[in-house]
Amino acid sequence: MQLCAQQGLSPSQWSNGPNDVYSAHKHSYDKVIYVVSGSITFGLPEEGREILLNAGDRIDLPADTVHKAVVGSQGVTCLEAHL
């Protein structure tokens, strides 16, 4: 949380169990996600790529970016802020 505060972000925390899946979707706002523990793989279908995030990693998702995700085998806890 301190890292987020230093960057002017006000995050909320969320968690998911092992192998949970988020189908492709998008948001009307910019989003920043930090992985606190576990792992999650984000798919960016319009770019044809996947990004594996582990504890300490960050992803920035601009508004209207189509994305999906699969949680790793140990679950995941993240901090998320909207810009």
C-alpha cells in the first residue's frame, strides 16, 4: 500500500482462489494492478499476448483495453487503483 500511496494511488484489495477465470472484458477507466501474493496471467486478446504477473509485479490497463485473466495455482491477492 505504501508504494501505491507514494504514486498517488488509492487502491483497494481483492483476492481470488486458484485457477479462477475472468472472461474477456474492458473498463471505461484506466486501471493499475499490483500483485501482492500469488500469480495471475492477463490475456490481451486484441494484442495476441499474455502477461504472467507474480508478487511485486504491476500491470497498467488503459481504458477500453480488452483483457481476460487466469489466476495461478496458489491463488492471487492484488491491489487495484483506478485512474
